Amino acid sequence: MVTVVTKLVNCFHLSRRCGQYTMNQEITKVKEKPPFDRSSSQDSVDELPMEDYWTEVDNIKKSSENRQEDQEVVVVKEPDEGELEEEWLKEAGFSILFGESAEDPQESMTFLSTLTRMQAAAVQKRVEMVYQTLRKKNKQHQIPDVRNIFAQRRESKEKAPDGTESQSVRTNENKYQGKDDQACSLVPGEKELIPPVPEEAPASETDVITLEVSFAEQAVNQKESSKERTQKNKGYDTLLPNFRLPKEKTGTTKIGDLAPQDMKKVCSFALIELTAFCDVVGVELKKQKAVKFKTKDSGVFGVPLTVLLEQDQRKVPGTRIPLIFQKLISRIEEGGLETEGLLRIPGAALRIKSLCQELEAKFYEGIFNWESVKQHDAASLLKRFIRELPQPLLSVEYLTAFQAVQNLPTKEQQLQALNLLVILLPDANRDTLKALLEFLQRVIDNKEKNKMTVMNVAMVMAPNLFMCHTFSLKFSEQQEFAMAAGTANIMNLLIKYQELLWTIPKFLVNQVRRLNTAYLKKDKKMRKKLLKKMAYDREKYEKQEKSTNDADVPQGVIRVQAPHLSKVSMAIQLTEKLRASDVLARFLSQESGIAQTLKKGEVFLYEVGGNIGERCLDDDTYMKDLYQLNPNAEWVIKSKPS
């Protein structure tokens, strides 16, 4: 029988369109309207700032006329009923439910115990949907009843590492009804047109974005109270708020600061959180995978990022950004970022075509003559490289989810969704996107001379990231215009808020800590049982374990290890004002010889073990607060892996 999940089903409108992760991508037919004239419509005053966008689109079309089509269009598989939910559960970390994992079933229960109320509701909903689908198909596949899966969560409440109480699942208390909300769609259709890319708000208008509380939980709490704010946001407010990161005493965690095993857990939590968030705000998140298609396995243009990096790492071990991508940016910067119209003015089409052919033949041979590449040519080649990736830089899975962010009701929620989407990108895509955005910011920093504001750059780059030539989606001209303004807005947000978007929210890091703590407790119990069975001296073991943890360090003192420095360890007294930068400064001030040349930014203080695998600390981390959060951690100074 269907349980309380039927209350949640109304929140979603299942669509069956082609796919990636989509937010209610189904495109409905709109009433017949006269052809939409971008230049002479009544809204032309509002459209004038979009001229750079349409000029770039025209340039792209011209450059592609002479391009040989040697790549296949990405074809996406129409999913079977329940397939999307099954794939989602596997990616979220519940493969055990489908017999595809050797893990103890208790692992899933441990994982569930760390979820927030809305995250657990999102998981429960998809388990129910798979369960019902399997029953309809009369499959002899035993999937646990959702009531059993969530039973233990109702029985207890767990304490979070920072002392806050995690919210238990209240499956009968999800009172929001998605059918009463205006669901966001990928293409606005008959909705009002999206305004041009917003400008920056005055410096005095600064908001702090909250990263300590689940975005989905925030959305639930704000749902009623924010109606007035939402209506204001849907108007043509052309000012972007100056959101800033809050100062966290336990330190800000950036993408790249965590060990791979912890980052994998972050991605699982982020997927569940994004889905729960979409459930609350009334948008649909679904995943379909592209059917495999033939791509180039060598060369420069039209080669998958992973293949490029495999090639490049044979030449430069450890590189994370394609070498051709790095070289094109370097060539642009060599010409000076003050050049007026940089990125906007295209190179000559025939010359670009010739340079592409030369690069294909000579780049990896090291004989290509970069002196022949003019600055605007390099900019055109960079944009072409991005466009011709066989799968988009924003990934097949998430491209349309990035597009649909424009329809979320508030700028804060748009940034929250983008934050989670960036975390979920494959490493190669995320690293390359970051390198691109950092370069674009450097261009914008010279706007007084090159006349390229963040708005101009966003409109020029949006078509190159969002108009993937291997996707064959067709839109009406009015839909195309709305998408143009929307994607330019998303591009603007990506550039302006990149520091925020590459930050892992504190609530996700705390969930990883809770999960690790739960696993440690479980492992400790298992070790004690094993020792008892093997007739070892249990009391001796416990004393030994306690002495290992204490390591003869007095209360209020930490021992910092620096195995690669001349002074390999130091006992440091914790104070209220002691920060990670202070600890590093003490070590570096005592270095001699080669180590004395080490500078700030070359070595970092790491939190290792306890309730985290490994975490690189930012300079403003207050050590006493972090010690209280993770008292069993070790503290190590070392360089970041390349």
C-alpha cells in the first residue's frame, strides 16, 4: 500500500523529455504569436543590453558553417518507469537496496541517520516510487519496505558534532503541497520574459548567505514569510545583492580542501540536498544519461575533457586543466587584458579555421608557432574549444539544471542551487570551469580600459557554455530570447559569486562529520567484539587506545606535526584568538636552510582524523573552536597535493 509518500507526489510533475538532470524540463506548446523581433519589439529598450549576446550567437553560427560535422549528436535514453529514481538512489549512496553493493545493510541505516528532515523525505519519496514500480511490474526483487527503512529514524535523535540537534524525520509532517506552488520550468513559455542581466548592487547593500543550515530547511521556513520578497524578486530588479561568505570560527571549507573519501560523501549529501531543495521550491530534478556515442580519442578540439587530461598528464603529471586551455588563456593575457572589446571581437573566421587545423597537427608535437596567433584569435579559439567539447562543460547531466536555476524565486536560492550543482560537477569539468571563471574575472578587473563589464562578459560567454552544438533541442524565438536573458544571468552569477559557489556549505561538512563519527563508533564496537572473541585482554586494549588518543598532551594543548620541515613537531597552547595562520607563522619563523624560503600559501595546516578524513584549514580558522569540534584530530603541516 502507498504510505505517506502520496502526500509528496503532488509536488512533482513527472516529465519524459530528453535528458540530463532537468528541473521540470517539459516544454509545453505556447499559443501562436507573431514572430518575435529582437530589434523592433516593444520591449526593445530592455533588450538593448542583450545585443552582445545575439552578436555572439551570430558569430558562432558563422564559424560553424564551415566546420566539418565529425561528431554525433548526443542522444539520450528515454527512461523506463522508476528507472530515474533507482539511478538516483544508487548515486545518492543506496546501492545496497538493489543488491549492487557488498556493504552491510546497516551502512544505509547509518547514512540515513545523518540526514535532515527534508533530505530524508526526498530519499523516502524515491524509495516509495521504486517500490511501487517494482510491484506494478511484478518483479521478484526484494526491496525493503520504506516504513522499515525509516523506522529507526523516528525512534531517536542524534547530536551533531557542533552540539546542535539533528532533526528527525517527520514523514507525516511534510505539509507543503507542490501542486499549490508555481513550478519552475526550463523554458518560460507563456511566462513573462526574464529581464536583462542584473547589475551589481551598491557596496553598502551586503547580505550574508547562510551556509550552516540546510538550504531545503531554509526554503521550508521561508516559504510563507518570503512571499513578499519573492514577488519583489520576480519584478525587473536589476541589482545583484552583494552576498558575502559568513566568517566561520571552525573555518571555511573550499572544494579541494577535503580528502577524496570525504568529498565523495559530500557529493552524495549534495545530491540529496539539491533534490530535497527542489522538492520544497516546486521544481523537478531528474536524471537521464546520454547514450554512448563516438568521440575523438586524440587531438585538441572536440575531444572529451577526460581524454584530454589523460593525454596531458603524460606530458605534465598532475595537471588538472587541459594544456591547450591553459595555453590559450596565457596567450590572451600576453596581449594585455586592457584590449578594448576583448572576448567580444572575434578573430577572422578563415584564420581561425586554419589555426584549428594547425593546432590539431602541431600542438602536442610542440612545433606550433604561437606568435602567429593574435589576441582576438586566441579568444575565439578559447570559446570554440568550450563549444566543441563533445559533452558540455556544465556536463550532460546538469546542463539544463544550470539553465533552470534562472527560474528559482530569489537570488539567494539561485546561488544555493548553483553551489550544489558546482559541487556535483565531475572533477575535470569543475576544475576547468573554475579556471575559466577566474580568467573572466581578470578580464572584468580591467573593465575601465577594455570596456568589458561583468554584464558584457556574461552575455558573450553564455552562448558558448549553454548552446551545446551536440544537443538538438528546438525552441521558439520567444523562448530563445527568454533563455538568452536567463543563461546570461546564470553566467553573471557564476562569475560574480565564484568564491561562494566553490565553498562547501558547513551543514554538508557537519553531515560528513556525523557520518564518520557513526562509522567510527560502529568500528569500535566491532573491534571490541572481535577482541573479546579472541580472548585478548580487553582492559589492556582500552588503556592502550586511550593513551594513543591522549598522546601525553596536556589539556588545552595540541601537538602539531610538520614531517617535511626542520622542526617536525611543536606543542601549541590553545587560546581563544589562536588561528591556523598563527600556527603556520610559528613554524615558518623557525625554519632554516631551504625550508626558510617557504612562503605563505606553499604549506598549509591540516586537520587529520577524528570525525574527518583530512581537511585543509583556511588561515582564519580558530583552533580552539575546531579542537572542540574534533578533539581526536591530529594536526599536520604539509603542502597541498597538485
